[in-house]
Amino acid sequence: MRAKRPVSHSGRRRVAGIAAAALCGLAALAWLFARGTGAGSEHSSVWSNQGTKMFARADAGDNDLQVYHDGEWQPILLKGVNMGIAKPGYFPGEAAITQAEYARWFRQIGEMNANVVRVYTIHPPGFYEALKEYNRTAKQPLYLLQGVWVNEENLVQSADAFAAVNTDDFQAEIRRTIDLVHGNAELPARAGHASGRYVADVSSYVIGWVLGIEWDPAMVASTDAKHAGISQHQGRYFRTNNASPFEIWLAGAMETAAAYEQDKYGWQRPISFTNWVTTDLLKHPSEPLPEEDMSVVDPNHISPTDAYQAGQFASYHVYPYYPDFLNYDRKLNEYVDSRGEKNGYAGYLNQLKSAHHMPVLIAEFGVPSSRGMAHRNVNGLNQGFLTEEEQGEIDARLWQDIRHEGMAGGLVFTWQDEWFKRTWNTMDYDDPERRPLWSNAQTGEQQFGLLAFDPGKNGPVIRIDGDAADWDKAGIPSIPADSPDASVTQYAVTSDERYVYFRLDMKQTVDWTRTKVGILIDSIDGQGQQSVPGITGLTSDAAFDFSIELAGPGRSRVLTDSYYDPFEFQYGHELRMVPLPDTAGTRNNGRWNPIRLALNKELVIPDRQGEDRVRPFESYETGELRYGNGNPEAADYDSLADVSVKDRVIEIRIPWQLLNVKDPSSRKIMGDLWKEGLSASRETDGFRIAVTGGNGARDTIPAAQNGMLPKENMFVYQWDKWSAPQYRERLKTSYYVMQQQFAQSDRGNP
């Protein structure tokens, strides 16, 4: 999956090294495998002929994948999830997931009625051992769709797939991967790679190969230009016809895989390579960004010979919100789906399948349940700002489209949330070296999982539901009001790996027709606003950087000092994409800004005429606060809730990034933007806090003195640093939605 490119701010994704899985729920598949316990136990229903074994094949005639049973080939619908190689506290290259964790996840994936798990790269030995052990006793096995990783950095830097650094490494990785799935590899330690002794033979469960990554279009174009006129590939197992140089390079990689596994192990299995919308074989006249339609990688130009009987299939990553033509292509968005509704996503799938002469697998699809959003879709299938329930409903809708358009299956992206990931419109606001150590609720790429990692060893210490019992149980101290007449009698503050939490105890039951409170935060010395928003005559020598305003649903938000606003600095000053006020870059200028996230730069739709051809720069207010119940155990659980109210208690949780914290684990915050830029950071001693009630300058904690909130009287919240995050696994609401969808799905009943 791809992180967005900072150059274009377009919302495009780069592969980050995660994995996915999909499984079919056909009850008839329980018989497929022998339950042998020893290494090398084989499939119980294997097609064999003249030294070649297969249990699965890609059938170009029927456009599906098939498994061999009772002497005949039967269709199988792949349904499952992608699975990454990281967990909280670790980058993917550290390969830190344990065998016990894999075993637990396989059980949960099986219980979700999935039938396949896809991984992009080699996982540690515990993955394959846990998979074999799970399938030894499972009622229905989990198949493995095994990916083979290629170094994207080398590809992009060399701009030539045929360079030895790329070809040699890719072919060596192919051979390593084939050996290890046969339980026949011992991989030495390599930085950024899994290693160890691989003895679990899972070859009876590997339903196919998916080679490579989402291909960079500029690299593809450069490869094609450098090797124009190269001879077509004519191998023992694959040949090309009218193929581009890059497609010929891919055919060579497929030839390597096919020949190595056949010659060494006598096995064949369906084979594919990763592809995505950016390098698909279709033309997109409505695409505003040239790089999104500059290169083509066409699977049809590669064909298996009669000697490769396992066949070939196409694998695509297809999301509903990007590239932008999916929003603006009128023909696509006039397509009527199986529900009788206009549906551009289904329209694209329909075109994609019609253009191929082989089965087409949607190897990635899904949306994230993040608080932050990175891209909008015309039908609300957005990249972020979705509840876990909405995530499940949209994933289910996309799955239904995949099924109804006759694809070979679909794999949800992804199984587990990934704290190490970045999103294009938030990546400049954090510390890239520390991302795995905390959970950024504003970053959509971290929240695609069906499995959540909630902060805290036993889950969040605070669950915002208006019940103050968890605060008392945790022994979190309160700061009392100085005056018995104050609207807020006391407040408390705490934090975890995802949020800063506030509790306000009100003197009277909360009634938003008359209740209004605020929380003021001074986080960085030497800058900030001395005037307090909404309260005339109240100032402070603290100079505040943030103001949390609570006035009820639809009227509550976090504001930031304009001098400390990264959106204004980046998109107004640096990129000149939005108007810049005259007072920009001036300290204590009296301006408080809403907190915004960019969604797209100005776009020009190439096939449009008139006013609708130009789409202006787009952003949205991410600092607006949402009211609801944030307790996952509650019947009315809202995973996007920021504020919860019950009687006289108000609970608030604010994502760290809304407060310009670049890494809470080291207390690192943004520095002086206008002097040092976005990359600047400094360590904060903590948050200096003041609370305001609804009765003006006389209603504050601490008490104001002649209209002045004295800095030395304010409470300073300083949290402990950490080097290893605490977290607990939790299946999201979306997991149960997809569990039901997969249970209902077979080839005839989507």
C-alpha cells in the first residue's frame, strides 16, 4: 500500500511492506488438505502428471481460480485479508511478530470466514509454522497468497528495472521465497528482512504467487525508454507478445519462479504480479495528474505456455477514492451497479475485468477507520474520517461490487492497524523515526486494519463515555477551582499512546443552551496568543498555542495560534496554494485558526469544458469536535467521538497531532515554524493548562487576577516518555461486518 507523495500532495500510495489474505467460505473445501503433522505433508487432492503437481490453477476460459477435488477442477472465490509484517513499537523490517500472535490471528481470520491470507514479503519462520499448525486442525484451511518483495528504492533510484541491482536481487528473492514455503531454507540475518531456519513446508497451502510491488510509473516509463526494441521473451513457461520492456522484465521474473519451483520441487501454482490503477491497461481521460496515467503494465502481453499448466491471473489494488479520475470520469460514474445505483467503483471494475484475458483478483481494497481524512470520494467512500462501523459497511459494499463484477476474489486491506505508516497530508507533521511508538489518529494509513491496537496494556485507561469511574480507578488527580462560584469545579488530564484526555466536572448538569467551557494550552515557549478567544478582557502572560472550545455538538473545536498553524505555514507560505493573511508569520497577532487538513491541490480535469474543469484546492476542518460515546464496549459506540457528556461530567480526547506533537513518546513538538520550518522540533516540558467557564474573565482555573491569567499559577501536565508502547488487540466493528459478508459469499450468492 502506498503512502502519499509529498511532491504532488495528491493522495497517492506507496507500498510500505505489509501483507494481506483472502479465503473462500465454500463448505466443500474442508476436504482439501491432509492433516499430517510432519514437515512436508502434502495436499490430499493433488493433480499430478509427468512430474508436475498442482492443487490450484488459474483458468483463463472460465476467468476464475480453481482447486482440484475428487478428480475435477472446481472454482474457488478468494476472500480474505492482507497481513502486514509490523506491530506497534516496530518497523516492518524488524519482523517482530511472534508465532503465538500469528496463531491467534489465523484463528480470528478463519473465524471471519476468510479462506486466504496474502503477504507481500517473507515473514519470520513463526508465520509459516503457525499457518501449518492452524491448517493441521482447522475445519477449513487458510490458503496463502505469497508475495515476493522487490527493493522499491533501488528501482526508483536506478530508473531501470533491468539494472543488475534490481534483477539479481529480485530473482534471488524469488528463489529464497520458493525454498522457504517448501520448508527448505535457512536465511541469514539481513537488515530489513526476516531471517531464520524455515522448516515448515506450507507448499500444500500456497494457492499462488504475487510478484513485486505497486510499480512507480516514472520508473516504468524510464525502463521502457532505455530498453526500447528489446526482444520479446520466449521462455519455457512464459512468452510475451507486443510487450513493453518492463513487461518483458516481469515475464523474466515469472519465468524464474516457474522454472525454479518446477525443476527443484516439481510444483506449479497460479502466478501473478502486483499491479494498481496507476499502471493499469486502461486509459483515463479524466485523470488530472499526468503521472497517474503515464505508464501501462499490461498482464495480457504475458502468456503462459502449454508447459505452465497452473496458469496466470492478474492482481490489482483498487480503492474507491484515488486516483482522481474515479471521482471525475462521467462514464464510470454513470455505470449502474447490481443495486440499481450509479457506482464509479463498480464501473471501473467492470472495465478492468472486460479488458483482461485471465482471472482478475482485487488484491487490495478497503477504507480506513481513522479520525483524519486524506481524500474524498463522490459517494462518501472516503479515505478516512469513518467510524469502525462505516469502515465495515464500505468494505462490505466494495466486496459486493467485486463479487457482482465477476472478479476472482478480493482481499481487504488490511488485517492489522499499522502504527509505522504515514499519510501524505500528515507526514510532514511528525517524526518519521518514531512513528511505530505511538498511534496517530490523524493518519489514515495507520487505521486500515480490521484488528485495532488500542493504547494501554489492558486497553485505554480512559474510555470517553461520560463516566468518571475510570479516572478515579486510575488515581488521576484533579485540579480544583480556586472559587466556589466557578462553572468548572475541577478538571483532570492524562494521556496514552493515542490521545490526550481531559475531564471537566461541572457545577451544574451540562446544558449546551447555557454551558460553554474552554481549555487553553501553552505548549511552546516564546510564542502564542496572549488574548483568549471568546472572552473579552482576559489575557495571559503564558501566551497560549491552542484553545479547545466546548459549546455543544456542531459548535466545538480546537483552535490554534495562527503563528503555530502548520496548515497556514505549509499551504499558504511554502506552497502558495491558499491565500496568506497580512499578519501571517507575526507572533501574538490576535488570530486563532481552525485546524485544517489538505485533501487535494487545485486540479484541472482534462476532458471537461467550462467552469467544472477546474477543481479548487480542497481542505477540511479536522479540529471540529464530535460528540458521542467512545467506549468500544458500549452499544452506541462511536469510534470517532472526541467529546462525551453525562450529567455534570465532560470527557474529551484530543489526538496528539492536533496539538502539534511530533512524537509524544519523546515529548517532541513542532518548533518555530516561521524561523525553522516544518522539520524543526523541540522537547516540551509539558502543557501549561488553564480552564475557562462561561462567565467571562472571573470564571477560570486558575483564578484570573485583574483580567490576567498568571503563568506561574497554571498546572503543568508533563507526561512520562516511553521507548516501548503498551497496547491491547481488539477486533473492530468492521471485522464482524466482514465476517457476515464472507459467510454469505460464494460463487453464486454474493
